[in-house]
Amino acid sequence: MNGFLSRQFAAPLLSLREAAEAVANQKFETRVEITSQDEFGELGLEFNRMVRGLWERQAMTRFVSQDVLDVVQKQVDPGQDVGRTTVSVLFSDIRGFTSLSEKISPEELVALLNEYFTRMEEAVKLHQGRIDKLVGDAMMAVFRNLPDSEHHALRAGRAAIEMRRALAGLNSDRKAQGLFPIENGVGINTGMVVSGRVGSLKGRLDYTVIGDTVNIAARLEKESVRAPRRIVISAETLVAMGGLGRVRFLDRVHLKGKDCLFPLYELMSISESAGKV
């Protein structure tokens, strides 16, 4: 009798233990199959509900920025995290996207965007930037001060150069498949932003950076058509690079909302940093 009871308890306990170990290794698709109508069966159902919730939470993390996740993990009202900080903001989008989207099927367009953003995200993450948002074919990334790291302006510039390199690789692969190439542009600006919650007081929220620094970065991206290397930075970003950025002066232009002429610089390369900040 005791042996029978031991086997009856051992099987579901072993199943739960193995499932728990799998979940600990981030295998959130794991489920236990305990069909008994006793307490073990109820425990199995609750375990599966818990793991399903973990899977959904992990899936949702890919739809929001890391800044949003950080606020949630701190378990505070996002409105309490509003503050001013100096960052480098990078904007990029695909050239001629509207006409391009009219020439290929929706399925082909989504496949193209997915491949494109995969490579762009890798370039941004390589230099410790965070993607703030994706809007259609456009991407906004934010580079902040980090301990034992280069200045955020340098990392943003390196990310832009890596993005252009990644695009060349993507176009090489597309050419080998008999597909047309795509082009993009990048704009970078450095300055003060307001960082915090934006949205409805009762509904949808976003956690982002706003301010003139962001607006200028977006407008610089539009001006990147003037630059053969398609990377345009502001004078503020150039100064923040501390003499390590090699640029070519392009022009002084009127940016929307600005009264004075605004200098544009094409980023050519960035020297190796002598040290971290």
C-alpha cells in the first residue's frame, strides 16, 4: 500500500519538478499534464495558468520599449519618473517607403520590414542604445549616459555607421535573391529632453522622451538626403563627440520651427575613444 501511494505521489511531483526546471530556463511553452481530479490535478492547472501568464508577459516585452519595462519593474507610478536628462536621439527611416509599399504585396512588405528592423536593432543594441519606438518604416532610438561607457553621442554615431553597414549587407543579400535594394537615412541630435509618461490618465500610456532635441533629430533625418553617407548630425552632437567625430560640413538650412540657420554635418567616421566616461 505504501509503495502504491509513493508511486501515486511521485509521478505528478516529478512532472511538476521537471516543468519548473524548464520554466526556470526560460522555456515558457512548458506545460504539465496531470489528469487526476485531486489536489495534484488542481495544482497542475494552476501551474499551467502561471506559466501561460509568464509566456504572455515575455511576449509583451517585445512590444514595448525597455524604458517602459524599467518603470514597471520599479513598481512606481510612471508619472513619478518624469525628469530632465541629456541624451542623444537617433532617427532613421526608409527612403521612398510610400511608393515602395505600393509596388509589393503586404506580405512582402512586412517580411522586408521585419528583416530590416532586425538588422537595425542589432546595430543599435551593439552600441547600448534603446529603441524607443517603431512607426511604420521609421525608428527612434535613445542613447543615454552609462557607467564605464563612451559618451552617448559617440555610441549613437557608431550605431548609425553600423546601421549603414548592416543595410549594405541586407542589400547584398537582396541582390543575390534578385530583389531591389532599399535606402535609409539617419539623423542624430544631442541635448536635453523630458523623459517620462505620455498618454491618457486613464488608458493607454507610453514612456518616451520629448522636447526640442527630439524634434531636431527627426528633422535632421529628413536632411540626410544631402549626405552621400546618409548620416547627418547636429553641431551639439559633434561637440559632444569630443573631437573624435570626423565630419564634413554640408550646409546651413532653415529647419521647421527654427528662426536661425542650422548647420548640418555629415558623419564620416569616429576615431577610437581614448577612454570611457
